[in-house]
Amino acid sequence: MADVTLKGVYKDFGPTRVIHGVDLDIKQGEFIVFVGPSGCGKSTLLRLIAGLEDISDGELFIDEQLVNQRSPKERKIAMVFQSYALYPHMSVFENMAFGLELSKVSRAEIEKKVRDTAEILELTPLLERKPKQLSGGQRQRVAIGRAIVRNPKVFLFDEPLSNLDAALRVQMRIEIAKLHREMNATMVYVTHDQTEAMTLADRIVVLNAGRVEQVGTPLELYHRPQNAFVGGFIGSPKMNFIDSRVVSIQDQGLEVALPGGTSVLASVHTDGVSVGDQVQIGIRPEHITVGSEGVLAGNVEVIESLGESHFLYVRDANRNLVTVQGKGDTQIKNGQSVRLNVPGTLCHVFRKDGKALMRGHNADMGNSTATMVTSELA
């Protein structure tokens, strides 16, 4: 296995720049996931690592070797595609063995590598079948097995589970996580699915318009986003954003206005903001609760009941649609007026430029105690 290092990597397609100076260090044995909206450059960045696209500027190192001019084969990587890319006329065994045969590996070694890998992926009973005789999950395991037998330095995955149904995606996530743990392999994985990113990654790279917005562990990105884009992208359902202004600056944080004439004391550092500044409050749906003393009022427009949880979509006085996540069932009805508790210790505050104010020492990730100010605003 190997480290992967990108230094000032750019990619241009003609006059259009799609990757803007990416710097990234991927450690040996690490599972890195690229996420971002469609067109953000995550698959292009993966293809640059693979050697399927040329780097316009910058340097790419694999195992401390500069590989900009090396072919995909010379980079000793293996890639698993969304489309499986299996040969329909070949058996499972033949598909897994094909790359080794091209590399002139001995028949005995091919036999051993394919059968050992098939055992790991529970494909042994399927080795003589053709791809059309396999389920989607089985085909994807064959594609992964074809990569494993090559013993690459780096595994690259380009949205490998997007063609599978929900149940198979869960199963394959478990299998990929187990495979990474057993092989201690360096893996770079592209997905648009936040659940995949949060459950598989050692670290997540959030991309937007070809730029890296933030790199961190799943929980770092979830609890401490550096800007409003990351805060809104990571998490499902997404973070609520409420347009607001700074009412006062206190030792404990910022007092910020809420629709309806109340305010909340957010536990954040106050550097770089002044009274009267326009800001956005960010609050996760699971951190809001319904209660008679709540500082935010609104009417319930839609209720989604899922059994183990429910979602309320509440329209506030400024016409913001606020999502509230609760446990189990709810007795609340559509159209009902409710008051919402907004805990200041769990609020994020984003400046007008989108940058997050650092969470204060009172902003304990596990502390749901609300710090509220309910006085009427002038």
C-alpha cells in the first residue's frame, strides 16, 4: 500500500478550469472519500490520480514517486467503476484473471490469487458463472475482486454502488468496510451518497466547483463545518439556515435575532463580527425540539412519519421552512402552530461570506442544553 500526495493540482479542459489547485495528503492505509454536488470535480480528480486524465499543472506522487507522466498501469493502481465493466462472455474466474493474464503471471499464481480473493468476497460458488447470471451486488464483488488480485498500491472506486438498490448498497458498504479493515489498503472513493461517505471514510474531502472546501473526519465535518457549504452539504436532512443579524456580543457568544422577535445566544467565538452584521444561524434538524417555551414559532406544513422517527416541516414568521427531526411517532397535526426550542450551544453561525465562526468552549457536541434569550427585540 502507498501514500498519495497531490500538490497544487489543476485540470483544464480547453479554456475551462475544472480543478483549482488541490493540495491533499492521503496516508498509507487510509480510506478517503470525495463528496460534492454533481459537476464539482470529484470523478475528474479520481481520474487524475488514476492517470486516465492528464494533469494540467501540479504534481502527483504515489508511494513518494512522481507519477505525472506514468501510465495507469505503471502507477500500480486498480479502479472499480460504477458500471462494473465485466466481460459478458467470460466467467467470473476469467474476468478476475484477465488482468493477470495480460501481465504474463503464471497459471499457478493466477489460480491461487483468484481463488483466495474469491474466498474473501464469497464468490467461490460463482466462479464458473457468466455476469448475466449474477445479481448486481455479485457483479460488483467480481469487479472489486478483479482489482484485488492485481495487488495494487492504491484502490480507486468511482461511485461503485450507485447502480444497486438500497438493500444491496447497505450490504456492499459493509463488505467494502470489512475489506478495507482486513487489507489495510489505501482506498480513494467517490460518491454522492452521504451515508456511504459518513460510514466508510477515515476522512472526507468535500469538493465544490473544483475546489476543496474542507477535509476532515466525518464527525469533524458534521459538528464543525468551516463554512455554510459544508454545513449544508454534510448531513441528511440538511442543516437548517435562518437569516439573522447580530444583536449583541457577550462573553458567552453572540446574541442573534430569530424570526418573530426573539433571539438566541449562540456559543461561538465573536472575532470578526459586529453588532448589526447580517449572519446565518445553522441548526441541525435533530437538535431542534418542540416545546411551549420555544423561541421560534411557526406552522407545521408537512409531517413525514417513518416509524422510528418523524420529520416536521415548519414555516416560520419569515417564511423559512425549518426541518425538525424527532424520535418515534408524533401527535402533532398538519397545520398546527408550534414553538421550537433552538439550543444556542448547538447553533452554528456563518458570516455573510459563508465562513463559520468557531464554536466556543460551551459548544459541546454532546450537550443539548439550550442557552436561549427570549426577550423581545427592539
